[in-house]
Amino acid sequence: MKTAIYPGSFDPITLGHLNIITRAAAIFDKLIVCVGYNAKKNPMFTAEERVQLIRNATKELDNVEVVASDELLALFAKKHGACTIVKGLRAVSDFESEFTMSLINKKLNPELDTMFLTAEERFMYLSSSAVKELGRYDVDLSDFLPAEVIDEFKARLNARR
């Protein structure tokens, strides 16, 4: 069985993330969406909340598992028997840092490959940061977030005001 991991902070999960998840789930027998911790970010949702939001958005995908982890990704992959890390790319600027990380992961876990999936054109501009900014202006978020996430997102924004 071929298992892949799609790591990220997913704060919140966007339609761009969901597009990568859906496409990767069609390629691999099992896809683990791994909600990671990023010390450089101040998350809107806890890791556990992000896991639940992703589970809600991916409930139709039988081969997708969602977990949170603060482990080093290469070691997490080895522990879960994953052969591939899936990374979504929006622009050429994403590639440089992601490529460097793929080399480090390969050094730590030589059996681990990285697959880069480019975002579909309609999602190339989309990021969680952009969605957070748009949400502050109370715009229609249906082109940016999965329907299962919008109410939670709006509620959290309102609570932070």
C-alpha cells in the first residue's frame, strides 16, 4: 500500500488545500494530512480544531486520515510507513524553499520522496493568510474556503475582534 503525507499548517484549510488533498488521494492508497506546528506562525485555530475542520471538509474521501504532529516530518513519515511527501506549489517562489526541505527530508529518510503538485490555476493566488485578510472585510468566502469551514472561520474571526 502506497502512503503519502500532505503536511501543512492549514490555518484554515482552503479550497486550494482541498484541491491538492483530493488529487493526492486519487494517486495514493492512503493520504495522511498532517497538521504541523509552525513556530513562525500565530495560528487562528488550535491544531485539534484544524484537524477537525479538515476531517469535516474531507469526509467524502475514504482514504484520507487527518492527524496533528509536532514530530520532524521525515521521522513522522518513517513511523507511518509513508513513501512520499506531497507538497502543493502555487508559484515558482514556493519551489525554492520546498525543494530545500525535500533534500533535507531525503537525507533524514532516504526512502522518502517528495511529489510537487502545482495548484490549479484558479487556486494559485490562494493562501490561508489571504483568506484571513478577506475575512476581516466580511466578503463571501465560498470561492476560498470549503463550505464546512466557513461558519467556524467567521465565528473565530468575530470572537477575535
